[in-house]
Amino acid sequence: MMLMKMIKGVTLMVFIGYLFLWVITPTHVFLYKWLRKVRAHTVSTYFGYQGPNMLLYTLPVLFIAVLGSLYLHLRKKAIQKHDEGVKEATNNKLNIWKRPMIINGLGIVTKVELAFFLMFIALVVWSFATYLHVGFATITPMSAAENGETVWQSKLDSVALRLGLIGNLCLAFLFFPITRGSSILPLFGLTSEASVKYHIWLGHMVMALFSAHGVCYIIYWIVTKQTSEMLKWTKTGVSNVAGELSLLAGLVMWATTIPRIRRKMFEVFFYTHYLYIIFVVFFVFHLGIAYASIMLPGFYLFMIDRFLRFLQSKGNVRVVSARVLPCETLELNFSKSVDLSYTPTSIIFLNVPSISKIQWHPFTISSSSNLETEKLGVIIKSEGSWSKKLYQMLSSTTSIDRLDVRVEGPYGPISTNFLRHDKLVMVSGGSGITPFISIFRELIFLVETLKRNVPKVLLISVFKDSSDLTMLELLLPESGAPINFSKLELQIEAYVTKEKQPVANDKKQVRTIWLKPNASDAPITPILGQNGWLWLGAIISSSFVLFLLSMGLLTQFYIYPIDKNTYRVYSSGARATLNMLLICVSIMVTCCVGFWWNKKRNAMDSTQIENMGGVTPVSSTNSWFHNMDRELESVPQQSLLQSTNVHFGKRPDLKRILFEQKESSVGVLVCGPKKLRHEVANICSSGLASNLHFESISFSW
């Protein structure tokens, strides 16, 4: 624990220093005094002017990422030993800052999130105002006349430049939230899935600022009769054409983020986002690699994460079975390595080549890695075109007996704090029940296997029709050792809103289809990141060292003899290309070595997959929620049914139910439609019940 506190303390100090650097970056003292002193001591024949920028802006972030990997490794070990010291206290004074707030345009945010958002906006405003103050101070009628301009034209030029600089500030943070295997986000209690909203906010800011940057320069070139500048791609210095191409790629991506387009044409949104490659490449060409190093760290960590995900997704994984529900829902069960562990509410990305070789979709994991050590399950609701095709493939009378699937993940929170509450109230709408299934199974493991005290559970599920009630059957694993959860205090309140009374339909069935494996199929194995933090830290550090060595040697023996650090002789485009190539090669080499070593180790630990030669059996069982009067042989099913009350033709009175909870600490988890999440958030944030602790859970299906 002491070592963990020291690491986190050092990390926090470096992070605060990094933020302070951004605060002072636009000031006159930093630009004209401190930065010049840093350059005087750090510009060398090995790194040129790129060296100071990497020292100030890149190295601190990578240092945080490496330290974060070490901290998360130690924290995972402590959690595995069930060290009570790693759990947060219920009466922590910071809990008041975690209460939800609903802000128009931002959705549900905590006071901590709102505070950070406002501080970042303050940083942006401060930087822009300071840049303008410093820039305008040098503009006089005499200085403008020397350039053949009026004062307002010179100021327009200054504003256009400063808008670009502020856009670079936002761009520096843009890729952190979407690095799925990040070792930085968990340090602040965040996950990539929950942080996507920050990426969206930053993306809008980046494109608004860069668009304004481009428009201002176009106006400036028109009024000063320099329209030829729009076609300028100089050998050294700023290349305007490259900036225009980067902006064009960004605008296309930005246009597809319009909610109506994203919802109705998700594939268009998905595919156009690959233009980020063109956006970043031409951004580097536009400004040169020396200045682009300011935004390098976030993108560098994203590239490592992206390539590791690519390596993991190359092979097919073994699909053991599929449970087909009458409510057009599937539960796919995969074989997994015993060493693979993940927390409840984690997600995994799936690709089914027979449907689309390019599309990847996230789905919430329904299994518990502790309760089901050799199996990983995901729940898929038939909603979009991709999931409907998959459901049709498996639900038809001539369903397939083999399915090729590739995966990325799992990804999820490092730890959960469910046990700190006396009671859990889980509110779900429709398929929003999915993340609660993994929580329920984890609680079964804790109470039955580890004999630990767990919170009472109240599950409130809202469905449209009675066929959706079959989703409650997924609370129980498909097969395996007998499960007993009699020691778990469970109450389920299910609401069917569109039906006034039960609908008798004995033909509705929950079918289990057993699938044959291919010889090349492999269990899902641990990936570097959540199941290999030390390896991730080693890859980050070694890849950057390899890049520095190769870049230093290239500059010393090839570029410097030509350019002499003047940046006026050797092509900026060629320098940028070589640097980007070295970055890619360094990342690919170290990632491949780390991934290959871990894959070899996992192959030695994993059992061989048995080929199933004969016809795979297909079992079909009647849904026990549609046959409540028949005698049930399964004790877990009996217990679950006895704990369930079904209400037809009405919705739950959430305000009354939540205020009736008298336990000293009640964790309120909600997952489902936006309206439901906001309703529960408003109740918990009203201040009328101090024992309610809200937590909105994201899910994918």
C-alpha cells in the first residue's frame, strides 16, 4: 500500500506539472525567456528543436503512463488478495462531489466532471486571451505598415494563428479518452467507455477552432491579396495545403457526428472516422514534426493501444454455444483462458467476418470471470442491421453449426465499489439489464465461494412486452457446476408496460445451440493492459526509447550534416515522414515482441481445444417465465422465480421505491434509455435522501 501511494503521489505531481506547463505556455515569460533557456540547453545534433518539445510535452505523459501501469499492476494484485484497504469508504467526503447533475448539452455529469470541464474551458479561454495579449502587443501601425498591412489585418492574422494554437491544445487531449487499454484513465477512476463523451466534447472544440482558424486565414489572404498562399506547400516551414487537407478530413468526420446521421447511418459515421489517419498525417505535414510533438503523447499511446488490439484480433476465437431468446436476443458463450480476468460491466468488441470483415461492435459481458473461469458470455440484442443478421443466422430452423468470430478486449473498470454499500438498487430499461447480469453473477461467487458479506439486491427491470421477461433467465449461467445463491438477498420487480395481463404462449422457447470449433480457434486469452500492466509499461517505455535512439542516430548522421539545425535546408515533409515511420516501426516491433511472448506463455498454460467430430447437439428448453405453473427441477430457477414479481400494464414508481430504501448506504445503478437515467439521476441528486449513491452504467448490445 505504501508503494502504491508513493507511485500515485509522484504521478499526481507530474500530472499537475504537465497541466501547469499548459497554463504558462502562452505567456510572454515562457515564450521569450524560459523556452529559450530550455532550448539553449537541450537543442542538440541528435534531436534538434524537436528535443525540447518532446522533453516538455511528451516525456511527462509517457512517464505517467509507465508509472500508471506499475500502479495498476500493484492495485490488481491487492484486489486479487481482497485487500480491504483498496476499497473506498462509504462516508468518504468526496462522495458529495460524485453526486449526479443533469446539464443541458452535457447530460449526466458529476460535480467532479463538471469542475474539470469548467477548468478546461477556463484553460482554453485563458490561453486564447493570453496569446492575443502577447501577439497584439507587438502589432503597431509601423509594424503593420512594414508588412504592407493595416493594423486590423495584422490583428486578424494574429487571431487566426492563435485559434490554431488553441486547437492544438484541445487536440493534445483528444485521443486520451478513446485509448481503450489506457493506463492513465484508470488512475482517475475512468474507463474508455465512460470517457467517450470527453472525446466528443474535445472533438467538437478541435474542429470548431480549426475551422475558425482556416476561415480567418482565408479572409486574411483575400483582403491582403495573397490568395496564392492557399496553394502553398513549401519545402520548409508551414505547409498550407497540408493544413487544408487535414481540415477537410476533419470536417468530413465532424459532419457524420451529427446525431441524426450517426443514429440512422452509423456505418457512414464508423467508416469516415478512419479519416483520422489522414487528419493526423497532414497535420504533422502542416506544422512539422518539431511542433507536432506537442500533441504526440496522446496519439502515441493511442497507436500502441490500437496496434495491440490489431494483433489480438487477427485470429478467431472459439464460440462454444449460443442461447437464443424469443425476444430477439442472443447470449454468445466463448471459451476463455483461466488466466483471463475482468470486472463486472466490462465490454468486449466482436467482429463476425461472415457479416462484415470491417465492422466491430461492442457488447457487454454477461459472465463473471470468477464464477465462470473457462467461459465468457456476451448478450446481443437484435437492433441494428449487423445484430439482426447475426440473430437470423442463429435463430433460423437451419441454423449454422460453426461461427467465426474475432474479438478485442475485454475492457472495463479496474475495480468496482459495489461491496461498500448495504444495498444495491439496479434499475434497467429493456436490454439495459445486461451489465447487471455480470454484477449478479459476481455477487453469487462472492457470497457462495468466498463466503463474503454482500449487499442486498433489488433489481427493477422495465420491459415492453412479456417476451422480454426471458432476459431474466440470463441471470443464471448457461451450464456448469450447480449454483446456489440462497444466501444472496435478492428481490426482482419486473414491469411489462405494453401488456395488461400475462400472454399465454407455450411455443416461446429459449434455445441453446452448441457450436463446433475450427481447429485454428483459440480461447480468449489475456491481452496486454488490464491483464498485463507491466508488459504495457514495458512496451510504452521501450518503444519510445527505440524511437529516440533511431531518430537520434538518423538526425546525427543524416539530417544534421545537411541542415545544421537551421530547419531551412532539409525538407520538413521528409523529416516528418521519417519520424512518423520510425514511430510506427518502434511501436510495431515492441508490440509484436511483447504480444508474441505473452501469446506463447498463454499457449503453454491453456488446454488444447477438443475437436467435436459428430453432429453438435441442439437443446431446446421451454422458458420458465412462460411456464410459471409447471414444476421446476432446477433449484436456482426456483429460487429466482420465487424472488420475482411481475407487474403488467404499468411503470415503476421509482421515486417512491428509492425513497423507501432505509439502509445507510444504497448504491443506485441505472442502465437504459436516456430518459430513465435522467429520472433516476434527478431523484438521487435531489438531496432528499442522503443514503442514495447514484451511478450511471454504460452498456453495449
